[in-house]
Amino acid sequence: MSRTPRRPIAATGPGRVTPPAAHGRTVEVDPSPAER
């Protein structure tokens, strides 16, 4: 059971950094047009 969660965490580690970065860009783009 520990081996399964360990693999997803490792794949999520690097993947998590990318999703947050994309989310931040989308959040900034959303407020920009919304403020317009």
C-alpha cells in the first residue's frame, strides 16, 4: 500500500509544480478580463 502512494506522490511532485504555475496564469488572466 505504501509503494502505490509513493509512486503517485513522486509523479505528482513534478506535475504539481506545473499545474500550480498554469493555475496562477489562468487566475491572473481571469481577473484581467473580468476587471476590463
